[in-house]
Amino acid sequence: MSKAAELAALIGTGASTSKRNMLMNGDMRISQRNGSSAVTVSASAGVYTLDRWQLYTNSGNYDVQQITDTTLPSGFLNAAKITVSSVGNTSGSGNAVHFEQKIEANNISHLNWGGGNAGTARTCTLSFFVKSSVTGTYSVHIGNDNDRFYIATYTIDSANTWEKKSITLAGPSDGTWNTGTGRGLEIVWVLLQGSGGTTSSLNQWISTSQTFASTSTTQWGTNSGATFFLTGCQFEIAGVAQPFEHEGFEQNLARCQRYFYALNSNTSSSSFEFINANGYNATQANAGIDLPVRMRATPTMTYGNSTGAYRFYRAGTNDSFDTLQDDSHSNMHLQFANNGGLSHTAGDAGSIQIRYGDGGFINADSEL
């Protein structure tokens, strides 16, 4: 296609030249949970690995890791690497391995998918860079988790070689599409799929739920030690794939923190963070922090509870303690307290030290 034709296709779909990518962390630069360490995702689990990206498996075990590599496509520093550590199988009709991102309904309302607003449903393009040790035809699933699903395929032509792929689809004029802060759309890269989740109805909107892949999809997850790399993922209003929309690291991080916030940015044994606190009574200290961005919903909290993970500093002394617990929190503020281990004067002002190297952390999770 000529440059003039590409521009005409872009203008014809009304695509924006800024903030057009509806996928977050498409360049895989943000990894609050695990940094560059590999995490193993076991069968019968769906685990968020890199920010906004979840690996789901109910057949086999898979290592997921943020990597950097000198062979990455130009302009990219990171990619997601998935490795088969224990092979899956397709003997169960519902067996599956999916790498996916769920998009908040607020962020797709402008597509007019489902025909709820004046105007026509917008045409969109999914593009990405992929590399795999296993060649073949792979499947992508795009759906609303209700009643409209679109299955398309792409081909990995050469093993262990970065290739750019794109899929363009006209939006549906019907179906049940969520609004607000719930799940609006999920985009799934299929790595293994049992026969119960496959179809021969490709490149069209269908209403069969739990359908994810072509009947001829490559069963990557059945290959011991196989690798699959992904970066530069973009979903946009466009008739053809546009260059990847790079954004600043801090902007990328802030978008991800709407769904997950980790107060454990440094895991060095000597590193720590202080949070203002006060002695609620003779044994309990309360502390609170304002979140850097408004989260999608009131988050679920998890804490690193281990020996010596925290200290309460006040009046020229400090006490070590092991556990934190919820006090109260919203999607803008976290409030928490120690769970035993302190002795001080009620009303003492001080600070709680979170000791990363000793296992202390605070995580707030509001994923879809």
C-alpha cells in the first residue's frame, strides 16, 4: 500500500495521532510485580505478570519474564518472554494457554461497537511484534466476554525471528458491550487451545462464547522448552497498522497504576521506604498513603508479612514488627496498621519503615 493510501485509510477511520493505543504497556516496559525476574505460572491459574498482561493456563506450566535483548525490533527496550517449563496438552476440550490483556470499558466507548451511539462502529487494527521458536499459524481472540467474539490468525514464518503482524477488523453493530469501569474488551494471544474452544468461523463476529482459536491453530504449549516473545502491541482506530505509539516511562507507569500499585520498587536488602504514622493506642500504629493515581476500583491489598519486614520509628527509638493489616482504603487512599509487635505511647508521631530486603511490601490490586 502506498503512503498516500495508508494516510487515506487512517483519515477515513478517524484515527487519532495521539493516545491512540488502547492497549497499555504494549512495549512491556513496566513490570511492578516481578521486575525482570521470571515467574512460573502453574496449571489452573491466571496470573498477572508484566503490568496489565495476564497468562492463563489450565494445562502445563509456563515461565513469564520481562527481557531486554539486542535483537529486539528498532525502538524497543523490552519484550515479554514466555517459555514452556512443563508441557500442556489438548486432550481436554477446554484446555488452554492464553496471554491476554483486558481493556476497561471506559477506554473503548468511542468505538461505538454495538451501535449504542450515533454513527457507525469503528474499524480497528491490532498490530504487534512476535518471535517464537515454533513456526505455524497462530490465533488471536478479540471479544467482549459477553456475546461477540472475533477470531483471526497470523503466521510465524521463521523460527526465532522478530516479525511484525497486523489484523484489521470492522467493528460489530450489535452485541452487549459494557460501559464504565468494568471489562470492555479482551485481546488474547492463543498459545494452546483444546477443541472445545476452536472454530472454523474466522475473520467475522460470532456469538459462541469461550471460542478463542482456529481449528488449525498451532499448539505451541505442547512443545517442551518452546519460547514465545511479544512486544509493540497496539490496538487502535485505523484501517492499517500505524507505527507504535511510544510514550514516556512515567506516563506508561501511571496508566498501569490505575490497575496495580506496588510500593516495593527496590528489593535491595538495604533499601526501605518511610510512611508517616501515629500511635493509635499503646500497641497499634496507623499509617496511610495517597495513591499516585485514582485506581479503577477499591483495590484488594496484599502485604509482605515476614520477620522484621517493618519498623515503627518514633521519639528517638523504634520497634520491629512482622505484619501489616488493612485498616480502610478507597481507590484514592490506603490506610493500614500493624498487627502486634509494638509497645509505645498512644499519640506518638512517627513513621513506618517498609524494609524491602526483609520481605516488606504493599500491593494494591484493581485489575479487571
